[in-house]
Amino acid sequence: MNPAHAHLTWWASVWPVLQPYLPLFALVVAIIIPLSASFFGAWTAQRIAERNRFRDDIVKEIRNTNAAISLAMSVCNIAMALKRQQVTVVKRDFDEAKASYVEHMRLRKIGQIQGNTPYRFTLALMTLPPPKFAIDSMRSLVLDRISVVGRPLHLAVELAEFAGRLVGAMDARNQLIEAIKKNGGINTDEGARRLFGLPFGDGQHDLTFEQTLAAIVTITDDMIFFSYTLCKDLQKHGHWLVGAYRKRVGGRFPHITDIDFSERIADGTIPPAEQFADYMTKFVERKPTPTRWERIRHPIASRRLGK
């Protein structure tokens, strides 16, 4: 039999069976097509709305991250300027004056100079005006408006505490200087020994001034390193945000503020990380948990990522 003729014969036998159901088929098609169009239209609209909401949220966080980077950089710059222009100079002059005074007293004791020869001080006891840091604004951004976890949060809190302690130490030193000046300055043996933390009277020691200056030096370094580290952590978080934006939104993307600290690391203004090794090892960086879609697309890589 001719295949075409057999095909027609088959349709002729089937048609009477299907013909009663044609109105039902037409009704089903009339219902399904509009429902499908409505469903996919709503789904598409929801996806667009979610994408736009994601874009707006991540752009806002990128702006907040850039603002926090700028504030952390401001804190770091103020602390570095304080160290370079004032703290380092004051500490160096103090150490040199103390060494010179100790040597003068040694020479008097062994008779190389007369026992009543006064020591001529060249140390200028200048007060240090406490710096003003934008700590509150920076801490508010990091704690409340940026989705960071772990070390950046702790750094923001620690910097606020360091700023308060630095101002307190500088105020205390300024008050000590005023008290020294009221009591005749440092041109007496007892005044000099009190200033330098050397024994006087019946073997008493007054380490207040020396320890206060040492605290200023230490806290200044803490402020510099912690604000520098916070800048780097926020930059890393910002680049992660930009990567998420490019992956999901695409097109033109916002940029993250990048800061080059290499010059200040090289000249020692920023203290080495080894000095803060105990603190830096407290925080363990966790790898991001892969999404369900990433596990489906790349099962082997996602298992490695989730370890």
C-alpha cells in the first residue's frame, strides 16, 4: 500500500474518535495560553524588580564602603602625620635628653666633672594638641551600613577605643608638663629625675611622664596600623561587591577607592604586621558558601569552595 494512502486511512479512522473532543481541546488551549503568558509575564516582572532592587542595594553599599574607606584613610593620615611631625620628634628628644643627663651624672660621680656642675637642659617640653578623628562616623558606617563581618567590625570598635585612649594620654602629658613648669621646671636634680623616671630622694621612682609618653607612641602606632588594616579590609569587601554587581547586573559598574600605602610602609611610618602578629592571627577568613545554582553548575569546584 502507498504510505501516503495508509496515512490518510489512519487519520480517517482516528478522526471520528477525536472529533467530539475538539471543543474541549479548544477550551484548554484558550485557558492555558493566557495563563502561561500571565505567569511568565509576572515572573519576568518579578525578576526585573528583584534585579533592580539588588542593583540599588549593592550600589548603596558600595557608596557606603567608599565613604568608610575615605574616613578610615583620614584616621590613618591624621595618625601618621601626628607620628611623623610630633610624636617621633618628642620621643627622640626625650630619649636623647635622658641619655645625656644619665651620662652627665655618671661623669659627676666618677669625678671627671665637678660634683656641683649643673646640667644644661636643651629639652623643650612642648605640649601636644590632641587630634580629632572622624571615628564616630566611620564606626557607624562599618557597624550599621556595610555587610562586613569579623575583623573589620572589631577594627572599627578598637579604633574608637584607641582614639579615646590617645586623647587621654596626650591630655595627661600636657597636664604633667604644666605641673613640672609650676614646680620650677627640670633644672633641678629632683625635677630631672622625676621627668626621666630615675631614682630620687630615698630611692623613689616617678615613671608617670615616661610611661605616658610611651603610651602615646604605642597608641599612635596602633591607630596607624588598625586604620590601615581597616582600609585594606574595606577595599577587599568593596571589590567583592563590585564583582557581585558585574556578575548579576552587568554593564557599567561603580569603582572602589584604592589607596597606595607602599611609601609609608617602606619608610616605617606604618608599623610592620609582625608587630601585631598576635592580633592578626585571631581572625580566620572563611571562604564563601556556594549557592545552590553554583553547586549545580560546578559540583566539584563548589565542594572545594565549601570546605
